[in-house]
Amino acid sequence: MMVSVVINPVCGHKDGLDFYSTHVANKFPENTKYTTNQDLQFLLNDKPETIVVASGDGTLHEIINYLAAGGHLNVAFVLLPCGTANALYASLFSSSSLDQSTPEYRLQSLNAYLQQKAPKHLSLATTSIAFQSTIASVVVSTSLHASILHDSEALREQHPGIERFKIAAQQNSTKWYKSVVKLSATASSPVQVYDSISNSFINHPDANPDLTLQGPFVYFLSTFNVDRLEPAFRIAPLMRSIPPTGPSCDVVIVRPLRDPSITSDTPEARAAFQAKTWKILTEAYQDGAHVRLKYNHSGELSEDGEGITAVEYLRCGGWEWIPDSNDSDAHLVCADGAILNIPQGGKSACTIDTSKHQYSVYA
């Protein structure tokens, strides 16, 4: 079985090459091909069945898109988490009791390969904007998350760890995003919404079978193979605790006008809602407790509230994001960390597993 290796030497804490050389290289033949640059042509020339990736989610995103464009659709990946957040790896090994600072924690995907375990299939989302499309294996988002990823790039050199995302979040904390979202049904059911009372997904009462939601939005994020974006940031917990039975995405939405204490979009309302945004996102670090937060009649948040949920947690087959032409921030889309821009008058469409691929990961 042919194996190739791709190493990103500059992502995360820039230790990818050293980690591979110290802990991994001796597990493979000396003539195993590897690269530390962006020239991936040898992957299409050799068509390896297995690719070892020492990087973060962004490099895996680039490799999958490169392979798919070249028609090489059957690859199993070995992940060596050397990026900043390593969302896919953290989700696959969320139950591990190993210390995340140790080499042993980072070698679990490699060990699964060496033990000849069956790799797990990856669901992939295709995001189309105008005449271009990109494939994602972790997340496609707009609103606050896309703004955070967009602004965090300027902070990467000074803050290589996940702290740069928190700084960028503060910079965007009072923004609301004007857009309309159209969510599509899966092959087997209408758009579904999480019901915290029954702890299950139910058909959305307004889905027929698709669903249209009006903004403004503060948060809009969809995931496919992950329940977390960082080891402790479990933003889509139901992906793991109530796993989907077929191709679908979990969509996490915060719309501030669901708050009973806010009746219109004003600078004062945006400033007031900022604390609730942080309350919701902070609860995501508490094993995904944000999905149970509800408003009371005065707009206060608690898990014991009797009103509507602060987070709309939906499961669907895909979505369209149609931003207001006058809201430039609403035109940003994040696909596995890559930032895309919707042109004026355009939209972004995201669909799940539309290609006949066989991409998988050892876990």
C-alpha cells in the first residue's frame, strides 16, 4: 500500500516537521515520499492509498480539494495534529484520556493505521459561490465565526495559539449580520430542530420540507464530521451525542431578535446583546451546554428558562446564505478556515456529500 506524507512546517506552533521526524518517520520505509511545501502534484502522480498529514484542518482542506479536482477520490488519511485547533482530530479522539500535550495523544490516528483498523468515512460539504466551489470536511460558517477566522489571520504571527481567535472575537463582538437563510431537507426527512425537552430532533414546525429563516444573525455555523472546533469548544455537541443517520449537517444559529428584551436592530440593542453572545459561546466550553439555554420573559438566559431557546440547532441537507447587499461583513464565508467572499447580489450554497468520494480517516 503506497503511503505519502504532507507536512505543514509553519502551522500551529511550527513543529510539524520535527514531530514527524522524531516520532513517525521510522514507522515508514526510508523512500516514503513527503513534502513540506504546497506542491502537491506528486499526490496525483503517485495516487497513494494513504496520506499522512502533519498539519491542522486547513492543510487537510487544501489536500482534499486538490485531490478531488484531480480525480483521486479514494484516500485514507492519517492525522498528526500539528495545527492550531485541530478540530477534526479533537472530535475523533474526544474520549481519549491521554494528556493532549504528549506525543502519545498525537499518535492515535497513526496507531489506528498501524493496527490496520478500518478508517472512518468523511462526510464532505461542497460550498458554491458564483462559479467557484470548495470542499470542506469540518466547518462552513458565516457571521461571527467567519469574521473571527478572517480577522485572526492578522494575529497569527504574534498569537500562534487559539488565543488569537478570542482576540478576534472581541473585535467583532457587537456585529449583527443581515441575511436570509434557506435550509434544505435531507433525503429522508424535513429540516429538523433540536428539542431540549425530549432531547431529540423533531421536524421543524415551519419546514415544508425546507425552511427559510430571516436575519439578522449573530452566529451561523454548520459542521459535518466534528462536534467541536477546539478540544474544549463543543459547539455542535449533538453531532456526537445524537449522531446523524445519513448525509446531513448540523447548523448552529443565534438570532438576536429571538431575545424577548430586544425588539429592533439598534446600536444599543447590539451592545446589550454582546454579553448574551459571550454567555452562549462560553457555555459551549461546558460540554456543549449552550444548546439548552433558554430565555425567560425578560430575556435572561438559563438552562431552567421556560421560553424559547437562545440557540437554534438544526439538522438539514444543506443551505443557502443570501446576504443583504449593504452588509459587507455578511458576505464572508469560512470553509475549514479558508475565507471566501460572496460577490454583490450573490449567495453561498452548501450541500452535503454530493460527490461519489471515498475519503476516510484512521481513528
